[in-house]
Amino acid sequence: MNKSGAHHGKTVPLGTAIGDLCSIVTFASASGIAVDEVVEWVENGTLPSVTLDGLRMVNVQQIRLDLLSGKAEFKEGSYSHG
């Protein structure tokens, strides 16, 4: 994901329309990114995630906080699966 929050010309909507935690499929759909790509980003630590009841969820709240604090890029290994 590039620093503008855009991917292939589409802006990633991280406002209130998407929850603080969401499934990989929901995040992919809301952002216009292929599910396989979001899965890869979660698995390699490019996107923050948590596991709830055995389901890996994208931590959208953490993405928002990071963007608001000036994070410009999301790189592989930025987040652990803790």
C-alpha cells in the first residue's frame, strides 16, 4: 500500500463506514483490494491484525491511529501477529 492510502487509483475508505476490526474479506471489499493481496499483507505483517475466536481480523483502528500519527508507508514486517 503506498503512502497516499491509494491502491491502483482507488482511495481506501477508513472512516466510520468500516469498523475498528473487520474481516479480511470486508477490508478487501471496502478498500477495493483483492482478497488474496490483503491476506498476504496480513500474513507478512504489512497490515496490523488480531485473532478473535480463531478468525484473523484486520485492525483498522490501528491503521487509522498510525495514519493520524504520520505513518506514511506500510511495509512487510511492520506488525507482528501478537
